[in-house]
Amino acid sequence: MIPRQWKVIQTVREKFTCRGCERITQPPAPFHVTPRGFAGPNLLAMILFEKFAQHQPLNRQSERYAREGIDLSLSTLADQVGACAAALKPIHSLIEAHVLAAERLHGDDTTVPILAKGKADTGRIWTYVKDDRPFGGQSPPAALFYASRDRRQEHPERHLKTFTGILQADAYGGYNPLFKVDRNPAPLTQALCWLHARRKFFVLADIAASANRGRNVAPISPMALEFIAG
């Protein structure tokens, strides 16, 4: 195991003057990921990965870095995350345009802990996937992510306000306004999920097993029901 290393790169930009032309020259400043930022790309990538992929709040990151002798306050980390979000916005917009131009999307949401004052709220990560490879499509697959603090139906309505096509999703009622005939620009075509439909067969199998317990009646196995449903 090799511990990670921290380093500070100090760039010295010497100025030179020319007595003949009376001009001053200086090497250009190094590239900064964020305007006037001091954090390098590797550090910024680690902070973002810890926060969004590992769900490590910035206050815990700050405490862990302090144990390694690195002073990065909570406010400093928050400023860096905000600057990175602004810098990455054009890339997110390109992914958004690419995904929402698809003929069909798969939509789903999952819970995610969101830090609140004195507690952790249960927020949502909304995911919309474009992948036409099973249908012979040549367009590159992609996934579009949004985040919210709740699961109100206004979120998918806002996410998909410009999308017209087929939406495959579960039976969450928040998607229902997207399928209304008077929706502007056009109603989405609903494609229900077979996986969610098969769950009901497994529930029936459990009920049958409980009812036939103690009898000489062989219940229907979940495997058989899966074969029937599939």
C-alpha cells in the first residue's frame, strides 16, 4: 500500500524588460481548471468523486484531509465544487441535448442521502438512459442525471419537458402527466417495465405458499412463475 502524496506546485513567472523597445515580457500563467483557482485537476476530480460517487459530505472530506496535514476548509471545498459545476455545465448541456434527442428513453429514480442542517434528507437521483444498440441503433449510448430533494412529479415534468418519444419506466404516478393527450409539445408513449410486472407473480407465489403450507398441495415455484411471466 502506497499512501497518496500531496504537493504544491509553485510557478515562478520572471519578468524581463527590453531597454531597446521598452517592453516587458513574462511567461503565460499555467492553465487553471477554474478561474483563478489554486486546485489542480486531480484534486478537483477526487473531491467531486468523493462527494457525488462515494456520497462523502464535504465536511467529512475536510476532516479527513486535515488528518493528513492538509488544510481545506468546508467553505473552500464548497467553493471548488461550485466552480467545477459551472465549468462542467457545457458538457452536461451537450449530454442533455444528446439524450433528449433519442426516440426512446428508460427513466428511473433512486434514493440518495443529501446532507441537511443537523440531519440527512432522503433525496432522489433521476436517471434517463439512451441506448439504441439493442434495436440496431448507431448513436452512442449515454445517461443523463438530475438530483432533487424530493420525489414530486414536477421533477420529471421539468426534466422531460422537451422530450417527445417513448418512455420506459415503472408505474410511479409522477410520470402520468407526461402521457396526457393534451401535453405540450406531445404526449409521450408509455412503455411499462416487465420486471416490475413480474414482481406481482412472485407475490402471488408467496401467498400461495403460505396458504398451502401444511397441505399436500405443491405451490407454484417462483422459477415457474418467472418462466410464465417471461
